[in-house]
Amino acid sequence: MVISADASSDRSGTAAGDRAADVRARAAGVVRRALTFWRRSIQARVVVSVVLLSALVIGIVGWFLVQQTRDGLLEQREQAAVGEATQVTAEAQDALRGVSPTDTDVAPQLTELVNPIIELGDTRDFAVVLTGPAGDARIADGGVQYTSQLDTSSVPTSLEDHFAEPFGATTAYTYTELRRTDDDGNVVSSEPAIVVGSQVRLPADSKTYTLYYLFPLTDEARTLNLLTNAMITAASLLVLLVAGITWLVTRQVVTPVRMARRVAERLAAGQLQERLRVSGEDDLARLATSFNQMATNLQRQIRQLEELSRVQRRFVADVSHELRTPLTTVRMAGDVLHDARKDFDPATARAAELLQTELDRFEGLLADLLEISRFDAGAAVLEIDDVNLVDVAHRIVSATGALARQSGCRVLVEAPAHPCLAEADVRRVERIVRNLVTNAIDHAESGDIVIRVDGDAHAAAIAVRDHGVGLGPGESALVFNRFWRADPARARTSGGTGLGLSISLEDTHLHGGWLQAWGRPGEGAQFRLTLPRHVGGVLRSSPVPLVPDDSREPVR
């Protein structure tokens, strides 16, 4: 098999890119886990905060101590260097006073002056440079005498400028770098030093010469380095000790909190028997005791509410079921009376018609109560099928057409030409839409009622828009409550029971959908049903806006 170089290089590049992507993905995962741990762990945040603050405080204190020690060492060394240089210069000046006035040979006198000082410097570990006469010669001009293997540029020019005037300057000092050379003149070492300058008058020519004493600060630098290292070591150990102490202290506080969190999670999951273990008599123990008392009270209240709810559901179901038998008998008698109403006088005939109407409403109320009891008992189940919401809208329009004409309204459908499908229980969806439309007919004052259908890749929606009395502020959250009415004085045109929107909301929740209401006084209302396209889907948005396009409120 022959493999081209281009193909091989392409595969190599692809493999390298995959490895790089894997590395980036792992790094991103590590960062996410670290951020998650940081957000969730109060112990980690406390320990890190205390360690950072401790390191800052220890660093400031350590820097201050090192600076104070450095200043003290340098001040002591300055005093010793100036004192020694002054003493050596004074002794050299005294020796020059014993020279014969007739001796005018400058070179021998300079040699006799500087050689003893150089020898003394070798024994006391300082270097010497002799230059002059002052004002006539500089170290860079040459002709100076100095300690062997000393780089004369170690003497700063600023100090030379200080001694430029003949015998016009007092003893002065400054800091410098003491550089030493090999036999070839190459600099082989450098160390911090103090250079002290002092002047003497040579009897041979009565001119002023300057002596520079260079005292190395090797011992002081070594002491300062030792102190700095000791401070760093002690600070590191102290920070670690503070971190450990903080971790232990916060653990004593955080551990009971974590236990309380786990117990609270179990209580929220329904394990009402869970309790915290109480040990000791401190504040945390008292907190655990109070928590357990709260959990006990909650368990008692929840059980009482569950028992009350069970009794209530059983009562509603039993009453609804037991009423069916007498209702059937009353219905049979009512049907007989209603069929024979033509033989009655007008008042009796009207009473028979009213009886028939109220029996119909009573049967609807019983059916709704039984449905509500099934929801409360958690016994409601879905019969899933592919439902075309466009067909549902048209069927509801046909079913409510007579009621709409009776109220002087028209029900219109705005839907796309293509089907709008969703996996749902068609009976429950039709009941939701029918309840929304009949509710709109009940509250419509004029204009058309529009059913708008639309869908996208994730959701399908139906919105019912009316131009009736609308909803006041806060009423959109109450409209789905059982037996709630926006206008108690308004008659129910459709003969509703007051449970239709509540049942519709339960049907919607059973599908995992949204049922929302919008309304403004004088602008009417709009109810929107949004269902996921597939069972178990999660809704993030609706294809139909909740606020209608003809509203004065911005659409969202």
C-alpha cells in the first residue's frame, strides 16, 4: 500500500488537533469543577481568604522588620567605617608631620603614605585608593595608587566631585559596588560596599590628596540574607499553620451546617423522619435542636394537611359519585317534564325549561368535580397521540359556533397552511381550547374572537384573543383559581361551572406545557396554551407572543 505524504500529514495534523482539543476540554472541565467547588464550599473560601490576609499581614510585618534590621546594620557599619577611616587618616597625617621640611620629593612621600594604609587594609579587609592633587587629577586620569586587584571605578564619580576642591571638604561616604579584577584587569567579583573619602596634605608639595577607603558589606549582606530567608521560612510555616488552624475551626462550624443541608434535602424529598444528631450544649447543638423541633412541627403539619387533603378529596369524590344516582332520577323526571312542557301553562313550562338548564349545569359541575378529584389524587393519565392543533381549533369553532352567534360574536382561526403537530392527549387539549373559547365568549363585549395557532421546532401554541372586559392588575395570576370570576356580577353565557380554567391548567401541567393569561381593562384578554412538540420536552419559549400585536403594551 502506498500512502501519499500529503494524506499522512493531513492525518497527523488532524490527530494533533484532536489531542489539542482534548487537552482544552479537560482543562475547561478542571476549571469548571474548580469554580463549582469554590462557589459551593464556604470552608474553602474562608480558608483561602484567611490565608491571603495572613500572608499579606505577615509580608508587611516581615518587610518592615527586614527594613529596620537592614537600616540598623548599615547605620552601625557606616559609623564603624567612618570612624576607622578617620582614625587611619589622622594617623597618616600625624606621620606626615614628622617629615623633614627639606624633603620635597613627592613620589616617595606618597609611597610612604599609602603603603602602610594598603597593608593595614589587607589585614582589616578594606581597600584603599589614593588620588590627587585635589582639583588637578581624577582617578580616571591614572597615576593613582590603590590596593592590588582593585577596580578603581568602584569609587563613584559623585564622591570624587565632593572632594574636587583642595582641602575644602570634610570626610564623606556613600554606597558603591566593590569590584575586584584578575591579573589581566578583568572584573571577577562584585560586592556591596561603603566608600569613605578623606583628605590629607602632603608636605613635599603642600597639596591636598584624597584617600578613599572601600569597606565591603559582605558580612552585613550575609546577615541580611540569612535574616530574610529565616523570615520567609517562618512566614511560610506560619501561613501554613494559620491555614491548618482555619481549616480545623471552619470544619467544626461547617460540618454541622453540611449535615443540616443534607437533612434538609432529605426532608424536601419527602423523608420527613430525618433528624440531626445533637451533641453538646453549644450554639450549634442548640441550632440542631431547634432544627429538629422545626422538622417535627413541619412533619406534623404536613401529615395533618395530607390527611385533610385526603379527606377532602375523598369527600368530593364520594359526594360527586353518590350524587349521580339521585341526579339520574331527577334527570329522568326533568326530561319527562321538559318533553311535556307544551301541555303546561306558560309559568310551569318556563319552570320545566329552567329545571332542564340547571340539571345540565349540575351534571357539568359533577363531571368537573370528579375530574378535579382525579387531578388531586394524582390519578390523571395521558393518552398520547399526534394532535394537529389546527384541526383542534376548527373543531372548537364548529362546536361553539351557536354559542358565539347567540352572544353576537364571531370566532376566527389564524393558522398556518401546514399542520401544527404535537404529541398530546387530544381529548384534554380540546377541553382546554374549548374552555378558553367559551370563557372568551362569556367575557367578550364586541368584536371577533381570534384563535391563533403556530409552532416551531420545539413547541406548538394556541392563543385565544378577545376584546372584552379584560383583566385588571394582578388578576392574570388569579384567573386559574377555582371558582374565581373577574366580574362576579356578569352572567355565565355558556353556563360554566367555574372550574373550567382550573381543569385546563391541570391538563396543561400534565402535558408539561404552559397556560398563561394576559389582559388589560378595556383592551380584552389573551390566553396562550404552549405544548412541547414531543413528550418530555422542555419549553424555553413560545411561538406565539403572550401580549397580542394590537395591544398598546410592548410585545414580549
